[in-house]
Amino acid sequence: MRRRVVVTGIGMINPLGNDVATVWNALQEGKSGVGKITIFDASAYPTTIAAEIKQWDVDQQGLDKALWS
């Protein structure tokens, strides 16, 4: 019996973007997802750069926000 695989979608959440097309375009343009930390005041830490996930809302994903804070 031959086994079959069905791919129903492809997606990603990362610092370059939150969908395949955006990430692919950013990669082709040589962009970096690394930048200044924006989600908290990092001035007291040795580094102020990170690869943050941008424009991603936990509530829209149907996830419990308490797990992500």
C-alpha cells in the first residue's frame, strides 16, 4: 500500500514576518529581523537588540494570552 501525505498549508511566525510571502520577500531582499528591543525598556541590560516577533496578536490566534506574557 502506498502512503500519502497531504500538505494543507504552510505558515510561520518569525521576526521577518508572519506569513510565507512576507518572509520570502524579506529573505530575497536581504533584510534582517534583528533590531532595537521595543516590547520593554532594555536600557538596563547589556544589549538592547533582539529578534522580536512583530505585528502578531495572541488573541487572534485563539491562544491564552496568560501563557505568552
